Amino acid sequence: MTALPRGPWGVALTLAYTLNTYVAYGALTIEPQGTWDESTLTAIEFTSALLITLGTLTFLLTLFPVRRHTLSRWWLTPAVLFLTVGAARWAYIVQTYPRGGGS
């Protein structure tokens, strides 16, 4: 009986992690052309924030079956990794390309 609930949770979390992977790929591969490229910098910040949000939601979604011992604890690892990648990318962009005073 324990193998029966694993299927739906495994499928749902695999789809959620696939979406997170797609957003992470976008956040990490987009490169601004310079400090003046505000639209690209805004897009990177948005995708980083989206990755943090999706990582948090996926972590909370994963927590339910892990606490019920339906899935093993390693299922939490990708969610924490996506949270870390999103926060690191956002911090890197903010530190590397500071906003100017405007002109």
C-alpha cells in the first residue's frame, strides 16, 4: 500500500521541478549587455524572484509527503537548491550591476 501514493506525488513533484529547472535556466543564461541594459537586468531579477517563489512553493508542497513518510527526504534537496540558486543569482546581479542615480 505504501507504493500507491508515491506515484501521484512523484509525478507532481517531477513536473514542479521541471518548471523550476526551466526558470532557473532562464535566470542563469540571460546576460545583460552592460550596466545600461535595464530591461535585461529587470528580467533577470524577475526570473530570480520567480525561482525563489517557485522553490518555496515546491518546498512546501514536498514537505507534506515527506512528513507523512510517503517520500524520502532527498526530495527536498532540489527545492532547496532552486531557492539557493535564485537567491544567489539575484544577489550577484544586484551587487554587480548597481542601479545608477539616474540621468
